[in-house]
Amino acid sequence: MKPGNVLMVCLGNICRSPLAHGIFEHLLNDESVRVDSAGTANYHSGASPDIRSIATAKAHQIDISQQKARQFTRNDFEAFDYIYVMDKDNLRNVLAMAKTEGERNKVRLLLETEEVEDPYYGGPEGFDIVYKKIYTACKKILAQWNP
């Protein structure tokens, strides 16, 4: 697996994907690779990440407060080499927009076979659990890039 531009995707782009964006960017430490995040829905377009996501990231010395939510678009297939989604619903939504096998091959679950649950309706402890899952997945991806 070679390094390339990475997009993290969840539903609203305020909880999971901003955390994944911030974690991956923090661990990557390579400005030649673009990292971004998006949501399959436009519920929160233009909004900052959820305050609980910001606080969780900040507790790990990662600042995601300047990110702004946006909706996933067809152009993202062109702009990104890897599109990691947080759950199977978003996987289906993104794959439904793909027009070619090459586009479909860019899309995968971040946790490979498991989902990153949406912590939105819970308390801060859910964000900590999500952070740990995403952090582990990002470390694994980067280890594959640099064997």
C-alpha cells in the first residue's frame, strides 16, 4: 500500500470523521499527503466538529477545532486515493455514488470488518472509545505504508 491522499467519511462530518481526519494527519506528519473528512449527509455543512470530538482530540494534543463539515461529492473520488468510511451505511452510500471499479476500490471500512459506532447520542465516554478505535486503525494503515 503506497501513501496517497486520504478522506475520512461518516454521516454528518462532525463526530467520527473529524476525529479520524485529525488523528491520521497527526500521526502521518507528512504534508505531501492531503487528509480531509466529509459526511454522506449535509446536516451540518459548514459547522465545526461536535464539541465532544474537539475535547477528545484536544485531550490527545490534536486540534480539530478549525475543521468545517462538508458533504461527500463525486469529485472526492478524483481527489482522494483512499476513502475510509466509519460504518456500513456510509459505505453503501459512498459506493452508490461510485461509477467505476477504480472508484469502488478506493472505498473501504476504516476498521476493515467492524464499524466505528456513532457516539453522537451518547456521552463523552463514547467519544473516547471511538478515538481509541480510530487511532488503532490509523496506526495500522500507516504501518502498511511504511513496512
